[in-house]
Amino acid sequence: EILHALDIPIDSDDDNCDNFLSDDELLDGLEDLDVFQVDLHPNIEENIDLNVQNDIAVEKERSKSPAYRRKTQRVLPDISNNKKTNKRPISPVKVYSNVDWKNGNLIMNEQFIKFSGNTDLPTEIKKLYTPLEFFKYFFDDILLEKILYETIQFSIEKNVNKPLKISLDDLKKFIGILVMMSIINLPNSRSFWNETIGNNIIQNTMSVNKFEEIRKNLHFNDNNKMLPAENPEHDRLHKIRPLITHLQEKCKSIPLEENLSIDEQICPTKSRSFLKMYMPLKPHKWGYKLFVLCGVSGFSYNFEVYTGLENNSEKRLPSEPNLGACANVVMRLSRCIPENINHKLYFDNYYTTLAVMVELAKKNIHCLGTLRKNRIPGLLLPNENEMKKKPRGFSAECLAGVDGIPITAIQWKDNKTVSLLSTFVGKEPISEVQRFDKKLKKRIPVECPKVVQVYNKHMGGVDLLDSIIGRYRIAMRSKKWYFKLFYHFLDMSLVNAWLLYRRAYENEATIPLAKFRQEVAVALCQSGMISTPTRGRKKKEETKNYKKRGVQTHAPSRDVRYDHIDHFPKVGENRVRCKNEKCN
């Protein structure tokens, strides 16, 4: 009763689950349950044992000592008048406890679960051609103008007499330098302006002092609009909220793939922030935790940054029940998935519960995930001791119907026991996979259920996104905690732009990620730039007319050629072929 009243999911047995409450919320919940109501005698001394009274007398004598008071000085909270004015609404966690499991195999009709959605890209995206155009679909001028305005306002708040004087092109050059730095590895940011080991493109784009001045004043939202921490609508990500909201809307505008997956992602950092988490099993143990919805290609369709306040009742839709902290993450991220077109959603055992499977299946969103057996009682599956006696490749399956939704639980023995829960695929048909046998020192065929093969094929979208981001990451240090999130979202936008570029031109030759980032960086660094001719009179040798034509100059990128800046016609003496694409 206490767990339900305090909104603590009883099916979450992992320490990583968001099942914590503040001290005030815990005291309020216990007072509502009459935990503190104890009948006492009007005379306080009648309620204390004689030995306890002697101990209290001794403590009173010791408390007269100044040294003792300094050691034990502590302000205790007054729980008598500790009522909060804005209490969080309490809603019970939806749990299916009495489920009748039976032995059997789930065999679904392929027509019943066939994907009927449309994955064609809209015309707006098909018209995009250059890498910069794909990147600007996510980081468009609307977002950049918002960042520019907040940056200038922040510099004015710091010093009215010395406001930051930059333009939109300067902000684009700043982002272009960040992207260029992610491709080239140098000891620190100032090394890119070094005469010996520096980069000419960065040096010709902006001075190091101006770059650091922009980075010092870079801002994304108005601090004066931030609500205090006591307010129920307080946003811990207020400083970077416009950037998150804009990118979420852009990612959701892309048609979703048939197979999707939800998993955790780490933005690596060791900056001083209470949002930073320690996860020893991750490649990057320290950082901000994100929950991401990805496709098989690695494209991110939706994401949210974990702050500890996402599980509040106010942030759930009226039609969404409380399924527990872990399952509620799946419900929030899956809001952008269209209903009744048979999308397939995959996740690991951190999110898998019966309740989330049933709720999504009612929307014709079929789910498959690994399972923690202690979350679902009554499963007709062998225990660990029985599985140790079984040969490698052994599998078992049991079925149940929950609110009219067929659900199957499968257990398979490989090197370790694997348990899965599914609403659209079962154990049959069983095929063979190759596994290495340590005793025989060779690879042997092992039976493998179909559900395992389907899960392995479609689950790794978020891991693929992490690996692509990790190849060329913006590794610039900062004391401001939200800068690392800005760099992470910039990297994510570049990866999404590259994956969208490959998806739009899947039948044509595409460029690799490094070349894609390089073209984006060069185009941003040259935005609004006017080329100045060399000073002085030309030498006589340069004015001679040679019969042989020299090497042609490298043509600038398409974005620079058509930016309507510094492209004036001039009369030439020699006849050359017209460089217009449509001219013969």
C-alpha cells in the first residue's frame, strides 16, 4: 500500500530505475498514510523508560560543553509544519499480476503484422542536394537567430558597455570551426591557430580571440525566465531547452522506419553538474544520460535528456497510465510513432514489462525485448538450475493473453540463459547458428529460435548511432555544464544529416562521414566571406600569354558558388569554355 501511495513501481528491481523521492515528498506520503499517528500519554515522562530518562539527563550535562555543541550542531527539519503547497498527484502503477501462463508456441499471421506505413521522404527533403543543405535542415537559420539573439543579450547582461558585436555569419563560422576541429586532432583549441601545426581554413576564417569571445558569451535561453527550483514547473534544462525542442521537432518530421529501438545513450563529460551520472558498465562511465529512439540505420527520431523529473504525473498525457519509471520512458518516446501501421519496437530488459507491451500492442505497435524473469511472476519457464542441465541450444516458450493481447515468453540457452518477451514473434521456426565450442576447439551448429534472430537484427540502432558519433566527436572542454550537451547535439545533428543524405541518395554514390563533415565545415567557414585580391602590381612574367593552359583553380563548393556574394562578371581576353552547368 505504501509503494502504491508513494508512486513507487513495485516491478522495478534495478537500482538504476528512477524510483526515488525527495525528503519532503516522502514525509508527505507517510503522513497521508497515518504512519506518524501514535497514541501517547499526555505526560511525556510517562512514555519514557527510567533508563532512557537517565541517559537524557547525562546528555543534557554533556550538551553544556561548547565543544560538544560544535560537534553535534545540526538543524533538524520540522516535520510538524512541513506540508507542501504544491503536492505531486499520486497515481497507482498499472501492474498485471494474475496472468495465466500456458505452454505453447506463438505463430502470428504475417499479414496481420505486415508494415503498412510510408517511408518515402517528403519533397522538401528530396530537394536538398549539398551536405550543408542537409545539415541546415536541422540547424536552420531560425535556430541560429535564436542563439545569436540570446548570445548578444547575455553579453549585454555581463557588461552593458562592451556588448558582443557579431552577425549571423560569424555564428555560422564559429560552428564551422567546431566541426572542422572534430576532424583534426590537435592538443588544444589554440593549436589550430599555430603557425606550424595550425589549420589554414580556421586561421583565415576567424581570429582566436574572436572565437573565444563568442564561446565565452554563447547562450541559448533567457536566464530571467527560469523558474525557481521550488516551482513544480521548474525545468532543469532551461538553459538549453530551445535547442532541445527545436531538434526534437526536426527529428520527428522524418518518416519513421519499420523497425525501431529504444536504448540509453551517454554524453560523456566530467563537468560539475548534478545531472552527471556514473555508470560503470558503459564505455564512458561519466556523463549525461539520454534516452533515444532510433531506427536500424542509426537515425535518431526522438530523444530526451534524463533529469529525474520526467516521471512526474503532470508530464504524462491523460490517456497514458502510470506504468512505472522505466516503462514510462518507452511511452514518452513512442508518442511520435504512428498507430495502426504495425511498427516494430525493440528494447532491453531495463524497459520490458507486461504493461508497456500491452499498452503499445493496443496501438498496433508490436514489441520485443529481453526480460528480467523476477518482474513477471508465474512464468512456466525453467529456473537457472534446470537450465544448467540443458544442452546448448535448448529453448522453452509459454503463452498468455492479457487484455486480449497474446504475449509469449521465450527462454534460450547459449553461453548464458537469454529470456525474451514478445507480442508478434515466437520461438518457431527454429534455425541453426554457428557457435564456437571451447572443448572441441571448433565452431558447431546450435539451434536458435526465430525471436532471438529478429531481436539481434533490429536492436542495435542506438549503439550504431553512438559508434558513428564517436568517430569524430567535438572534444572541446568547458566549465559550463550545458556546453557539452550543445556539442553532443551538434554531433548528433551532423550524423542525422549524413544518414538522411545517404537515405535520400541511396541509389547513388555518397561520400563518407569525414568528407561530409569537412564540406559542411568549409561551407560554414566561408559563409558571407568576400575574397580580396592581392595587393601590388603583377610581375611581367605573370602577364605573358602562354599557349598552354595552366591547372584550373579548384571550384568552390556549391553553397559558396550560389550565395550571391562576390560573384561579379569581368571581361577576359582569352576564350574559355563557359562554366555554367547548362551551357554547352
